[in-house]
Amino acid sequence: MKRLFSSSAIRVALAAAVAAGAAGFAAAGAAPIILYSGQSLAAHGITVGGWGGGTAEESTERPMHTDRSLKLKTRDFYQGGRIDLQKPVDLAEVLREPNAYLVMTVQPTMSAQGQGAGMGMPMGGMDPSAGGVGMPPMGGVGMDPGVQQTQGGVPPIKRFRAVFIGPGGALETHSVGELRFNRGEWKTFGIPLVGLREKVGRSFPVNRILLSADAPDVVFIGGIDLTTDNQVINAQCQARQTSDIRKNVPVTFTALADSGVTAVRFSWDFDAKNGVQEEAIGPSVRHSFPKPGRYTITLTAAPEEGDWNTKAPSVQTVEIEVVP
């Protein structure tokens, strides 16, 4: 396991970089701390196993760019897999850098396909070796009946959780916003670490990391690393139509953002003159205009609440014309 964490590094050319063991960040700074990149567990200096009712193992079923990946079976936030590090990582050293993340590249097998049965996972009790992280109340995390269900009746994964364990105790964090997966997609995302900064002292050695998600699934992991992401948020605001829009006829507005691994919240203001600054939230929204005239549509793309990074929001506008 190489320990090369330094200043900012931006994830580019993911496929080639992971295959080369660089875990996908390059160009803007020194390499990250690579915890896993598809090589053998021995090469990374790690072992893996389960905790709670979950499991983790090395697998050749769905490799990304090498001949293997990690196969994680998770039932909820409190049942998943563990990674044991032969050489501890100092989390305090990681958190001295700005905008620190645990970055994962994963491929769920059920969340993106509308399947929710057949995992065959026991509920199980807490694995005593899991470091004392407690079990959830009856029902588990992510099993809220109000959550949108897959075809099999199980909610899709929307968030991942990480727990860092060492002699100094346990610290936990989770991804922010809602993750969405496409069929067969390897998706890279960041779990923010900045919120842990005030909870560590001069040193916080970590020798175990617990990984889980908020819903049952079998997840293949192609890469895990610790890095910083200082890539600025660069958003684009698009309207399906910008002229000759009829009043009271809905128009679709779409937002895109290049933000590294930072989860982004999209906020829309459909009229710069009416004093209302947030009228809709989301990457794709529909809005109709009651009166003819020219309107300035403002999109604000900012880090999701709970990320605590230092990135400035990106504000973009588009002008439209509404006719009678």
C-alpha cells in the first residue's frame, strides 16, 4: 500500500489510472493513498472480511480494469464489509489537506437493475471483531417503507457509510446527496472526510475501515483511495427551449456540473426580478411562466449540505422569452 498523500489530485482518465494502480486521480497534484485498485490483497497490504450480516471478499466475477475486484454484500448501514490495513494510515495526516475524501468506484448489482431479492444474507449479529460499532434499531437503516422501492420491494442504495477504526476509537462518515446508478456502470464518488477534522488530534492511526450502504445489495468495488479534490465546480444550465415559449406551458431545464467527486446540489431561480431565489431543486426541473416577457433563469450548483468542503458555488444563467 503506497502512502503518497499530499496536495490536491483530481480524478481524470479513471479507467487507465485505476488499471495502473493510481486509483484514478492525476495531474493536479501528488498521488492519493491507494487502499485498493484491483490488484491482489497482498499487494495492497490488506485483508478483507465481513461485519454484522455482511461480507467482503476478493472476486473475479466483475473486474473493472484488472482481473479482480472486491465483492461487498451489505444489508444496511450497520452490516457490510471490513478492510484491515497491515500498515495503518494516519487519518489526521489526511485531514491536514483541504477537501479530503474517501473515494470509491463501485458497481452495484441490484440498485440499478430493479432487483431486490436473492441475496441470501442472514441478519446476523454484530461481529465482535468489527470494533464495537453498534447495530441499528429493529428494521435497519434504509428500510423505510416510504422510500422508493425497486421491483423486488427493496430500496436502491442511495448512500454509503465508512467507519475508520484505530486505537483511538471509531469515526464515521457517509456520502451526501443521493447516489444513482445506471445498469452496468462503474461509478466513482466521494465520501467527505472534512467533518472529521475536529474529532482527531495530532494523530489518529487507522487500521480498519468498515464499508456499508443504506440498502441491501451486492456491490463490486474496483477502487478505494484517500485523496483531496480541489477541482472547481463548473456548471452548465440548459433549457430545452429559449424563445417563443408559450405562457403556462412547462419548460424543461437541465443542469450539468463537472465537480470532481464532490456531490452537487442544484438550485433554480426562474425569475431574477421576483425576489424568490430558490424555486426548485434538482438536476432536471420543469417550470411554466404565467406572463409573457423575458426571464433570467439562474442555476446555482453548490456542494451538497454536509460536505463541508471549500469549493465555491457555480452560478450560471440563461435568458428565455415567453410569448402570449
